[in-house]
Amino acid sequence: MLALGLDIGGTRIKAGLVDEKGKMVRQETAETPIVPAEFRAAVGSLIEALGPEAAGVAGAGVACKGVVDYETTRINVLPGLLRPLEGEYLRDLIPIRGPVYADNDAKVAMVGEMVWGAARGKRDAIMLTLGTGVGGAVVANGKMVRGVAGVAGHLGHVTTMTDGPICICGNHGCIESLFSADAIESEAFRIVHNGCVSSLTDEFRDRPGEVTCKDVFEHAARGDKAARTIIDRAIRHLGAAIAGLLHVLDPEVVILGGQIVEAGEALLDPLRREVWWRSEGLLQRHVPIVVQQVKDRTGITGGAALVFSELGRREWQATEAE
């Protein structure tokens, strides 16, 4: 059995066929149109390019930024270039015969972890996706927490600094404005642009806009004090936010995904120490902080997991009714 997984990005739509074990069978990409009719046509072309097997998929699962109504697949809030798609129903934009499921991209990543990864068999878990922004998802008592309007789980908008930088959401001091790749790169740009003493300045003096989050981690690892200061401060904010979430939700595990986790122990070791000293007094334990196990971070595999998860739930309900 195969499922169709789709990831809607600001510039690219990614689509793929995934089997019941989470293995990607085939993948295609295309530019993301913002006109609904053109969007539907582009997805149709992608599905056709995936080959004849795509016609018989069990269903489609879509990972989309913003706020998505899981019950109806309506895009309620979609910031950025894709805003013209707000108000559209994704089930109407995916031309397949089977059912279409859709959710926020971080929640979709969590479903992937529930089916094939670090949240499998767990009843209570938190996930944060650390990239250009910071996404999140919460599983409580074995179920995804979505809230009244589908906004629950946007952990990147937990406030850790009341008078901090303005966030894309309009608030000040959200974790997304203090830890994300954009936030770290902005701090690095300021250091280079101001000519501060730093190996970052030495390397990027003539091109400060090219400093990446990865560069900052690498320079910090080499002993650069300015880069180390940026990383340490960002990790303190993230650690404080996670510790607060542990006190509220008391999960079995915290899962980290997104591009920044590629920093490995340079991120994980200080983050664990920050979280644990802040939370062990009340929790009396160290909650595991792990990297997502589903290797595909495009949203395709997570989207397919939505389909298999729903199929499994319906089979269970049918069995219970007999």
C-alpha cells in the first residue's frame, strides 16, 4: 500500500509516494503557484509524474505552514508569499480519488514520529522544528493537541523575553525571534556589519548577508567568542522555553527536528544541560531530548504518515464497533 505525501513550501511543492514502512518510493518537485487553479494543476502534474502507482494511493497527506483546519483541510492562516491560498480547502486542490488529510507542517512531522519515529508508542510528547522559524506540536494522552482554532502547538511563539525582538506574529520575544536560523543569522549579520572582532567578520566582511546559522555554529566550535555568545544566548532562550513546556505538559520525550539539529551535540549537549537544570527540581527526572528519527524532513513522509495514521484509527474504530 502506498500513500501520497505533499509538502507545500514557499517556493516548491514536494510530492512523493511512501510505503507502509515509511520508505520513500518516488519523489518529484515543482514550483509553488499561488493562484488556486494553477496550484491544483501543478499538483496534478506532480502526481502524474510520480507514475501510474500514484493513481491507486490510499490517500494524500499534506504538510502546510500556518494554521490548517484538520477536520476540513481549510487553510485558515498562511503567512508570506502563499497568503493568496488562505481560505482554500486543500482537499479541493489535490486531484486524487482517495481521502485528503492536511495539517500544519510541524504537526505533520510529529505524526511521522508517532508512526515511525521517536514518538512511536508514546502517549505524551513534544516536538519542535528548528529552522528558518520554530514550529511545534504536542501529543497528550496519545492524541495531537490542536485546540479550538487549530492554533495549539505553535511552540515557537512561546514568549521568553517580554521586551525582546519583534516576531513575525506581532508579539515581542517569541522563541522564534530569539532562536531560529533567521534570528541567529540576524545577530551574526550585525556583528559582521559593525566590524566586531570575530572570525565571522574576517570571513564575511564583504558579504555579511551570506552568513548562515551553520556558519555561526561552526565558528563557535572553533572558539570564536562572538559566535559562541550568539549560540549560547539563543540556546538559553530555547532551553528556558522547553523547561517551561515540561512543567506544563510533563512529556515522556522532547523531539527536535529541522535544519538546525544538524549541528548535533554542539546544540544538543548545552541545550540538555540548560533544560535539565531548569526542570529537574520539580520533575525529579531528566526528560529525554532527542533528534527526530524520520530522516526525510521535507514533509512528504510525515504527510504519508497522516494517511496511514487515519487508516489505522478507522480500522480500530471499526473493530471496536463489531
